[in-house]
Amino acid sequence: MRSKVVVLLSAFIFCMTLGIKEAMAAAATDVACKNPCINSFEIQDGQVATSDIADGAVTDAKITGPISSSKIQKPANVIVVAKSGGDFSSIQAAIDSINPTADNPYLIKVMPGTYVENITLKSYIHLQGAGRDVTRIQSPSTSNVVIAVNTLAGVTISGLTVAGGIFGIDNYSSSPKISGNTITGCYTGILNNASSSPTIISGNIITGNSAYGIAIYSSSPKIIHNRITDNGGTNYDIFVENDGISVPNISFNIYDSIVGGNTGVGLYKVKSDGSPAPQP
């Protein structure tokens, strides 16, 4: 008889415990759990897979609290170049490994250090240094272009020091954004020529190049908020050959920049036949 009482008492306590658990779970939510409905305590770890969640079912508003770093994946199409520990130790090797498109662009992040190489870019690449004070691309030869942008689209170059080549950035039939760089120690800092409008050249320090800071041929770039000084001996910080581009149009696009400080002329323009054009 005693054993029956113990069994009945145990069953009663179990039912009471289960009822309290259900009641506490229901009270813990603002929405009553009605069929079809599953309380959180009924879901075991690993039971809900990605395939069980409809697209759009989980939104930012539904996520609270911290997410562990192991659950955060590196964004697609980001390549890290570093002296050690990156995806590549060479910038050109990183570029050669990819085939970007307008729908599938790439960000190549170049970590601090000096990279002695010449770069030929591809379309739809943002080449981003860690900052012009810490990331430097140095040409191994003064007769080579440091960064070549040849008939490309969707190119951005930022956060670098570019040094030591015949041209720091050789821009041909392209319209890149060149922002936040230092370009120095070249024959010409930026060669911007042949149907390369609108190129945006902004926030750069272009100094200490032996001939020209920027040489412009058959183009009309926007040159904004730069410091273009102390380039050349008897040459020019900005040299413009006017070949089918109106002189006022070019002059209008060079603004809010510091130009001058060399022994030559800050801005010099010639016509396509080499004769002097109206000077600012």
C-alpha cells in the first residue's frame, strides 16, 4: 500500500512540475503559445538548421545580445595582402588570382609595409592601403609605372604611398577614383590622359616628383582638395595639354587644391600643337 502511495505522489509531483514549467514558459512571452507553436525549452541544440529557416524570417530587429566571432564570416570578395598572415604577400599575385566584374567587385586591402613591385590593375577593384603613412608601393625601377590603370572601369586607389616609378599612376582610357594617397619620387605623379573623364583625384598629396605632379592629356578630371606642390625643377605641378578640351572646363575642375611652391609654374597649359594656351 505504501508503495502505491509513493508512486501516486511521485506522479502528482511530476504533473505539477510540468504544469508549472509550461506556465512559466507561457508567462515568459508576450504571445500565447498556440498551435502550431513550440516553446524555446522544447528545442534542442542543433535541431534547427539553416534549411529550416525561410529567407527573410530572421531580421536584425529579432536579434538581440552579442554574436560570437565564430559566427561572423569575412565578407565575400575581400582579399588581404600582408607581409605575413594575409591571403597574399604580393599585391600583383592577389590581383592575378581574381576576375572581378561589375556584379562581383573586389576589395584588396593592403596591410602596412613596403611592397616593392609594379602593379597592373583590373576593372572593379578597390586597391586600399592601410593609410598613406604606413602602406607603400615602391617601384623597383624608375623606368616602370608603379600602378597601371589601362582601359578599366570601376577602379579606386586609396590609402597608399606610391613612389619611385616613371609614373606613379598611369591612367589610360579609364576613370578611376584616386583618393587619400601620397604620390612622390616619380617622374610624373599621375599621368591622366586619353579620354579619361571624369576621373576624380581627391585628397592626395602629390609632391617631390621630378617633372610633373599631374600631367593631363585629352582629359578633364576633377581635381579636388589635393596638395600638389614642389614637383619638378623648372617644370609644373599640373601640366595640361589642351586637345579638344576647353581650357575653362579644365580650369573649373581644378579647385580647392593647394598648387604651387616649386621653381616652375603651378599650372601650365598648352594647346595640342604645343603652343601656349591661355593661362589662369
